[in-house]
Amino acid sequence: MSDTPDHISPQKFMAELMRYRKGSVSRRHFLGVTGLGMATTVLGSAMPGLITRPAFAAGSIGDSVVLATWPNYHDPASFEAFTAATGAAVQVNVFGSNEEMLAKLQAGGSGWDVFVPTNYTITTYVEEGIIDPLDMSKLPNYDAASFDPRFAGPGTVDGKLYAASKNWGTTGMAVNTSQTNGRVLTSWKDFWDITKAEFSGRTTVHDYQLTTIGNALKSFGYSFNSIDPAELADAEKLLIEVKPHLFAITSDYQPPMRSGDAWLAMCWTGDGKQLNKDIPEISYILGKEGGEIWSDFYAIPKSAPHLDAAYALINFLLDPAINYKEAMFHGQPVADARVDAMMSAEIMADPIIHPAAELLSNLEFGAAATLTDPNRAEVMARFKSA
């Protein structure tokens, strides 16, 4: 995303953080030069330890907090700042699908304090008793009125907030246009067709049944969320036909796209923006048939071993000043109007981050049934083992 006057590079942030931790500069200097000082004027509880510890974090919150999240989804400088503020180091576990995350939590003993589920999964977590409603007294940075209900709404079940909005986005395709010989991809049918032909051995798809099966379904004109056996059979036939032509099945596809080993990837908004910013010939495209629109959340499992640290981390990341810096790093749009107000006009008009309304209108939010549908799980298993 484009730099703005109050945005410093991660390298400079880390240099200033090290100076602060060594005592070479004052707290006032650190907060001012990094832009984090904005939090002191907006919400005084945003940075416990650097400012004043909120009541819920009185005393120590421990020396660690474990976050389960998606690849390329956070600015490491935010975690360094949180550690400097609280003394709690952030341990990050990366996963590639909501199915993987659900299975880990169902098995117990995940060790996670905070995790990042997608909109359609939250009702399942509530029904299975994996998460409790959030204690809003411990999240003073969460202002419900500031969040777009279209994206933040799934976090509320039966009138209770179980998950706090992180950001939202779309699922499209990243294509290295320098390799297409002028061919323009506009659809998921194009995605699968070119993979079987000119791009054989150069395409990645998600290790995630919702999107990989969903985007195969879209190429036939079916719903992204279909659980119809006949329609799933068509999607499976296509996926198994394509399998020998794939470079990889992975949800961490930036490395092969950056190295040039892959030329085409099933892709989420933030990765599309990061790749396009660094390698302009990589374009981000939404299939004209439709596809997925999604929103992600912060939630706390019942089994969280460091509960105070979990609330402190979520509260820290929800501070508008911190959330803005996160968005500048990961390139995903956010649902918080307070953060949007800090964005430049260029960012708000960016077609990758904020696609045109006519493109968004064809997109579907994931449906809860797809998470636990055995037929979709079996299709994905057979595809991966083929």
C-alpha cells in the first residue's frame, strides 16, 4: 500500500524500537517518531505498559501470547511494539485453512490464546462451545458503531459478540502478466483452462477446500458454496484433471510467485496487493462469474492458557492507529471507519483493495454448511491424494 506521511518503514520502526528498549530514547520520542503516539490522544488504553495499564491488565499479563493466523497477515513491527509495551512476546502459528483450524481446536490442546477465524465458521465455534462471548470491558478499543455490519456482523451470534472484526477481502487470482503473451484472464474458467495449457506446472491453488472447490464450482456457473453432490462431482472431475498441471497446493503462495516458479495463484486481497506493489506485472483479478467475499475476526478459544494476554493483544491490534499500520502492511481493507478515515484517497480508490461495486455484487460469503459438509471434505481429500 502507498506510504503516507505518518507511516514509517518496518526497518525504521525496528531501529527506533531497539533504541527505546535500550533506553537511548524517551518513550515520548518513540511514540512520536513511530506514529504510535496517536493512540494516546485517541484511546489512552491502547498501549498497556507504554501508557497506563488498563484495569483488566493490572499487573503482569505473562511473558507470552500465542496467535494462530494466516500467512502474510500481520506487520512484525506490531508484535515487537506489543512486546515492548507489555513484556509478552507474541508467538505466531500459521495455518492455511479454516478446516485445519477447526480440527486443531476440536482436538484440544492447541495452546492458542487468539485465533483468526473467517465469517462463516463462527456459528460452528459457538455451537460446539469452543468460544465464549468476548468480555467487552476488556476491549475498550472496540467501538461497535465504527464497524461496517456487513463485515463485522458475523462476529455476533444471538446478540452476543464472540469475535471482533479484523478485516475483510476477496478471493481472486494473481497472474504474472509478463507470461501470458497478451492473453487477458477474466474468469475462473480462464484460470483452469490456462493452467492445463500454457501455464502447466506454474499454477498454485489454496490448500483450503472452501476456495479451491468453490472456484472450481464457479467455472461451471454453480454457487461457490454448493454442497449438491452432482455439482461437487463436476468440480472434483475438473480438479483431478488439473492436478498434474499444478506447481503446488498451498495457501502460502507468495514465495513461488515472487521467485517466478509460479505464474498464477489463487489469491487473497492482501497477497494480491503485496505482490502487485512489489512486482507490478503481477495483477489481481476477480473472476467475472463471482467467487468469494470474506471477513476475518479475532476470537479467543475457551482453552486459552493466557487469557489476560489474549485480551491485551486483541485490544492492542484494534487500536485505530495500530490497525492502520497493520493495514498498510498487509494490504487488506478493514471494516473500521476510524481506520478508513486515516487512509489516503489513493488507497480508498485502489481497485485491488476496494473493487468496483459491480465486481463485488457477484461474490458470495462462505456458508457455514461448507465447513462441516463431508462431501466437500472428501472431494478435497481425493483431489490432494490424486
